[in-house]
Amino acid sequence: MALVSREEHTLWMQRALALAAKGEGKTHPNPPVGAVVVRDGLLIGAGYHRKAGGAHAEVAALRGLRRDQTQGARLYVTLEPCSTHGRTPPCTEAILAAGIAEVIVSVKDPNPKHAGRGLRILRKHGVHVSTGVCMQEGAALLAPFAKWVTTGRPYVTLKMAMSLDGRIGDAQKHSQWITGLAARREVQSLRRRVDAVLVGAGTVAADNPSLLVKARSAQQPLRVVLDGSGRITRTAKVLCDGYPTVIVVTEDCSPARRRKLAKPNVTLWACGKGSRVDVGCLLQRLGAEGYLHVLCEGGGALAGALLREHAVDVCRFYVAGCLLGGNGVPVTGLPGWLLEDAPRLRFADVRRVGEDVCLVATPE
């Protein structure tokens, strides 16, 4: 077998990762995966997993290729090939049938039931297997699936647009628009990559957002609105545009209020008792429904509840160069923490986005 440099392995894996990213937000409960087939230094096949129940990336990359083309070729794939029968046959069978000589994997399967099994099968049949190429990028792409498959809960990205003094709205609760056009475009990109968008009823009342990806041809995320007492108005955009919306009430929400929210595109979930939704219960329900990645877009009370639940995996704060003062709406609307109990965040990235700054941080 011809020796291949680490640089060449990296180049081809980056191609596979770029393909995999096209499936983000479209494959749940499966992970996004990309693959490329290379022979004699040339790309001969490429594909990615487009939707649950559809062809896996390896099969998509091999589709249309003859055995005499794939015999002795290399396959780069962002996730360990599956080895079990699900909606589709095992990818290990397709790889062996194609005569692939070498499989290069970015990340092993995080599912404890399957981890390493596909690699062992391939090695047993004489396929040369290597792992860990572009592992950091592969793990980042796979993070929502890895969290879901090991905990049963979705990966949560908390996105907040705020002023320099930590306000998400002014004294009259107006928030459109604190940040500029570049930051709002980036949020549109975030929505395309997630399975569900989460907001509180206060955000719906104040801003009446659609929470949709503006490109109507795009696959839209599920919209989830926390509304413990069922007070959202029937004319809200999330109830009237025909796209699926889940309204999350509590068990104490009255039957009359529940009937008020009944519409063909609306599903009601009950999570918790009293006036506040139990966010832990909600995340468990979203996980049970197969949602891998949830984007929380506010407001402050919901952000605080998620942080108190230790449910946030990454924060994306878009900070504008303006000041709104003490009467503005705080970024976390629940009672505060004592200094020794305050959640600590580790900054992972700080960069300019148009006129604003994006701070990416993960809870310690």
C-alpha cells in the first residue's frame, strides 16, 4: 500500500467534513456524516448523509462506482462506519463489497453499544483502518449526536444578543435590533444547522418572531415556545404561518387555555407543574423525540433557567457597542448567584462580526 502523507489525509478529510456540514440540522436522530473515495490521488466519489432513513455517507460516496474503480481505493469518512442493521444495511458491508483497501476515520462512534465495532469488522477482513484525522473538527461536528446518544438530551447552544452592559432589551423591552445585520445573518446560519429553536413566551410577546430560516426552501427547525400558563396570543407568527410549533405548558395550564392554542400546526407538551415549565423535563422530551441540537434564542428568564439546570453546552453572545442602562432587560432574568456560586464560562473564541463582537464560551 502506497504511503500517504498526513497532509494529504488532512486534505481529503477536510473535504469529507465540509460535505458532512451540509447535513447539519437535517439528519436527526442520526448524526451528520460525510465521505469521499480516493484512488491514485484522485477523488472518484463523494457523498453525505442527507436525512434519516436515507443513504449513509459511505453508501452515497460509493454510489455509481464500479467494483473495478473502488478496488484498492481509500475511503475517508467523518464517523466510524456503522456495523448494524437499522433503516439501512451496515456501511461496513458496502465498504467490504466495494473492495476498499483503506478506511480513514475522523471520530469513532460515541455510542457505547457500537463504539469500535465497525473498525474491528473492517480490520478483521483485511482493511487498513486509521482514526483521528482532523479529530478536533470531527468531534465538534459530532458533538450534538455524542451528547444525545450518551445522555438522552440534546446539545444546547445558548445565543443571546446584548448590549455592552449585558441588556437584551431596553426599558420598554424593545430588542429589535440591538446587534447589526452581520450578526443577524450569522444567527440565520445557526438556525440552518440545528434541529429546534427554543424561546420563551416573553420573547414571542415582545418581538413576535417567526424563528424561521429566511430561505423558505430550507428545512425549517422545530419551533419550541415555553409558555407555562398558555398566555401566548393566537395571532403570534409562530402559530399562524403553518410551520410546526410546539407550545410547552405545565400540567396546571387550564383546558380552556389549551383549547385556545389548538391549531393544525401546533402541538402541546406539558412539562412540570405550577407556572414555570420544567426545562429539564422539556430537554428530556426533546431528546426522546430524537432532536440532537437545540438553539435557545432567549429571553433572559429562559437563559437563566437553562444555566441553572447546567443544560447549556455552548454560549454565543453577540455584543453590540451600545449601553442600555439599569432599567434594561438583563441577559439572565432569574434571581442572581452569589459570587462563589456563579457559573463560570471558558472563552473559546472572540471575534468581530460586522460592528459587533461574538463571544463563544463553554460552561466549566
